[in-house]
Amino acid sequence: MAPRKIELTLLAVGIVGVSLGWHTLSSGQQPATKAAKTPADPNRFEFEVVQSFDAKYEGDRPGHVGKNGGLENRRPQVALGDAVYRGQEKIGIVTGLGWSRTHGSLEVEFDPIGEVRICVGDVVWLALNGRAP
């Protein structure tokens, strides 16, 4: 083989090697993302308020809907009338529940207590075992 062909072959092999090495390093492990925040109390189901409404039916009161996942294989032990909290303050009463077993999520409809202000985006919670803190 002529010296020129050897140089070109080595150059091509080097370029391919560097390309493969770079691809392996850059696409290997994805950068760590912020870990999902798990509450300190495993019986606490935190969810975000995603909808607020004035009243659905005649004589109805304003209410709010929130949802979240993370239940995996756990069965929520919640019922109508259970308390909804923001921090340690009781702010609402559960008026509707929807559990998606396949998605491990829970949708909660609740009415506010008194004149408490509840905003879309607020993070609130309820006890999964039905017991107040």
C-alpha cells in the first residue's frame, strides 16, 4: 500500500473513532433532573388545584378541582367529606373523587370552607388514610 493511502486510511479510522467516542460520551447518561418531591408523610396526598368554578348546578357553591399521580399500586382510603389542607390550615371539604387505578392518579373536587382564597396552582393535600394530621 502506498504511504498516501495508509495516511488517508488512518485519518478516516481516526475520524470515525473520535465520532463514535463523542457520540457515546454525549448520549450516554442524561443529566440528573430534579427528583420528584415526596412528602415526609406517606399518608399525605399532595395535589395541585387545576380548576376553579363558580357553581355547576343551581344552588351549588363555588368549588375547586385538583389532581396528581404518584399513587402507583396504593389504594387511597379517602371519602366525601374528608378535609383538604393547605399547610396545616383546613381549607376545604371533599365533594367528589375520581381514582384512575391504571394511571395511579386521583382527582379531587372540593368546596372551600368559609371565605378562604384558593387559587389555581395552589398545592394542597388530604390524608390518604382519612385521618386528620
